Amino acid sequence: MTRDPYSAIAELRTLLNRPLRIGSRTIPKRLVLAPMSFLGHVAFRELLAGLGGFGLLFSEMCSSKTIPTENPLVSRHFRWRAEELPFLVCQVMGADPERMAAAAVRVEAEGFFGVDINFGCASTAICRQGCGAEVLKTPEAAWGIVERVRRAVRIPVTVKFRTGWKDDPEAAVYMARRFEEAGADAVTFHPRVAPDRRARPAKWNHIGLVKQALKIPVFGNGDVFDADACLRMLKQTGCDGVALGRIAIARPWVFAEWTGGFAPGPEVFATTAHALLRLMGRHFEEKPAVLRFRKFTLYFAANFQFGHTLYTRVQNAGSLNELHAVLDSFFAASPQLASAPNMNYLQ
């Protein structure tokens, strides 16, 4: 029997539009933006805030070494709008418990909703510093960081982590339990081993095992690219919510679409791209704004049958004005939309 798409989306909205308690605070929806470096920046978050539909937003990954003394007016990553603080979690990476605690204290003092500890980033540059997923190689150190941060602040403390460096779901479950015992108020679990960027599908059944083992909320993360996949993750794993990554960059209106009934028309692509470009020009100097828009376009191009045309033109543009002109030219030709996002751009 073919599933009624309208019934499925109604069921998804019912599941996502339930309040969820995270520590001492409550969020209104269970669909959140996953933390992503160079993508989940202040300009992109302002775009999302205007569209709505989310429960929480996560910042870019910020360094515990610099946060305590960093100036948000000039920082590349540790910056925000005052209006977003009630629903913004600052993600912090580091390997030293005292530095992580000091960073968390600054985050709390600035008024963020919460602080998120990064044990999920598997990039070589971060792991070489002993941070991100690298910390999972020494579980006691990871638990110690969570415990020290928990003692330092009263705001919600969350943890983003991967399966580990070996495909061992039992180890991931044990790790999650220890995070809970150390004082984490929620976890976001990406069920892939650290060396596997995205070469193989995320193992959603591992999310279910983690959820069964914990009392605190568990957000599932990985390979959710449409409403049907989101619904399947919630029902198959029992997770409390879903953290969207790549699809949120490709289609920033996805939160409003899945939770609020927003029906995007064909004009949404051009409108969204231009709006984000203007916001980037407002929040960043021209060179970093151009670089970040190029990064965004790698994902955004997945929406079009000939997305490489847009991507190539954007890479060759050197100013904000040139980028606006590229967008005008591309959309004036009424580009054909892909029936589903092109996964070659979302790897």
C-alpha cells in the first residue's frame, strides 16, 4: 500500500511540534540545526530565524582556547545576535577540562541557551589538536570534560559525538551512559565511526540502542534528507528529536516546511540565496563573506539538475556584487530543479 504523503507529513509535524525538556529549559520543537563549521554562522542563523520552524540552533564549532577572552565583534566563529541567544547553543571544542570549563563559563555569562561539547568532528585538522572525535580515543578524558563543564555552569550541557573509532555500538552506548552520568542534559549522536566521513550510510539502529540506554533526550543525526527519512528516524530509533545538517544548508526553509506547513515555491531558491548573501555582507568583511558563500553553494547547488554551473560561477566570483550578479544570471535562466538533492554535493 502506498503511503499517503499528506498523512505522513501530518504525523511528522505532530512528532516534531512537541515541547522537549533539556536540563532546566524547554524547547518548543524537536527539529534542530546541527553544529557545522563555516556553515552554521551568524548570517546563516539569522536567515533561519526569519524562516522559523526549529527548536534550537547550534553555533559553529568554537575553540575553548580563545572563547574566554574572544571579542565577538571581530571573531570568525564566536559571534551572535542578541535576539538569538534564547535558542542558541554554543558548541565548544577542546581537550583540556579546565579550558573547556572556562569557555563554558563565558558562554553562560553571555546568555546562551546552553553549551555543546564537540566529540564529533573528525576532520584531520581538529583531530591533530587532540580535539573533536579524537577525544573519544580516551573515554575517561571525554567523561572528565563533561563532568568538569557540568560543574562550571547551570545552563544545559549537551554532547555531540560519533560511534567512536571502531564500529562498536556497545562502546557507543557505554560512552553515552557515562556522558549522562557526568551531567549531560542531552546528546546528539551521529552513528558513524570517526574515520568514515560519509562513505557509508549512518547506522540508525545504533541511535535506537543509545536512546534505549539513556533517560536524557537523544537527538539523531545523519542521512536525513527528506521528510520521510525524518519520520523514519523518529519512529525506528525512538529518538527524541532530529538534528539536521547538510539538508538544512541546501534547503534552509526545511524547518518551516516540516514543522510549520511552509510550502516553498520555485522562487524560494533565488530569494533565499540573495537573502543569505546580503546577510553575509552585513556580518562579515567581504573576503570572508565570499569564502563562506562559496562553501554554502556547494550544498545549495544540490537542488539543481545542473548545479555544477552555479557552483563553478560562484567559485569564480570575487566580490559580493559579482555573486549577486551570478545569482541573477543563473535564476534568470529558470534552472531545472532536481527531483531530490544531488548527493554528489552533499558528501
